[in-house]
Amino acid sequence: MPNLIRILGIPGSLRRGSYNLAALRAAQSLAPEVGAEISIFTLEDIPAFNEDQLTTLPPRVRALREALAASDAVLFVTPEYNYSVPGVLKNAIDWVSRPAAESAWRGKPAAVMGASAGLLGTVRAQYHLRQIFVFLDMPALNQPEVMIARAREKFDAEGALTDADTRTRIRDLVAALVGWTRRLAGGTSLERT
């Protein structure tokens, strides 16, 4: 049996009823039954980035670093705020990317998806996040793209994903991320630090 691929899922919203958190939970249930698992790391309690605190990291930042170290890949699920990435997500990225020589993001395969009430389904936020991946040196999965537009129509009142096409696209994205991660590992065992 191939090594288990551990995916760290990060929702870019703090809202309890977030469609993006609901989409990430759907991804957990749609992950391949053999060989992959998705854990969720939410971003509450991460303070505003302050370079003066890098020597003594806040506990939630330290927990994010540890979760990344234990993962093989990252799945970002982000809303779009003001045509871009939400501040809470950018803040978490900044914390864990410093100091640059010790960035916990470097080399981690990444995939992105997102949900919004609007018609574009987070397209601009996803593209901005992909630009950030360049600096972070995160190899990004390019296809398939999952941009969930009109999210209110695709989730029920309890946050369960009810749209069959969206379920298929999320399943395909997670499977592609698992394959991408294995491919980048070159068939070698995936060792975590």
C-alpha cells in the first residue's frame, strides 16, 4: 500500500457558518479512502504578524508550524475579500514564512479551491494566492480548478454540500493533489520532519 498522504486543509475564513469551511469538510469526506487523509487547521487566535515575536512564537502560530511539518501537502480553501485573499489567511501565511530560511511552506505541494455567494467563485483570490505560492516556493496544482459560485445554492442549512457536480470537482481536486504530491516525491517515501 502506498504511503499515506497527509493533507493539511486551511480554510481562509473565521466565520462559523463559512461555505469554505463547509467545502473543506466535504473534501475530507471525498478524499480517497485509501492513501490520503485531510486534517483541518482553522486560523482563529493567530495574532497580527509581528516580526518582534519570531523568537517566541505565539502558541497558535507554533501549532500551525507543527501541523505543516506533519503534513505532505496543503489544501487552501479561501473566500474572496475585496478581490483578494482574506487578511486572516495572508496573516497566517506571513507568520509561518518567516524567517524566510525557515519557511514551513517551502516545498509543500498546494491546491486551492474556494466558495463565494457571487458569480466568480473566488477566482481572483485564488489567483492572488497562487502568486504568493511563487515566493513561498510551493509547487501548486494547476488543474482541476474548483471555484464554487453561488454557494448558497450548493450547501444546505447545516453546511452539507448538496451539489453533485461540485462534489465531483472537489473529489477530482483532492485525488489530483494526492497524485501530484506522490509525483513530486518521485516515488520516494514521504518523510516528515
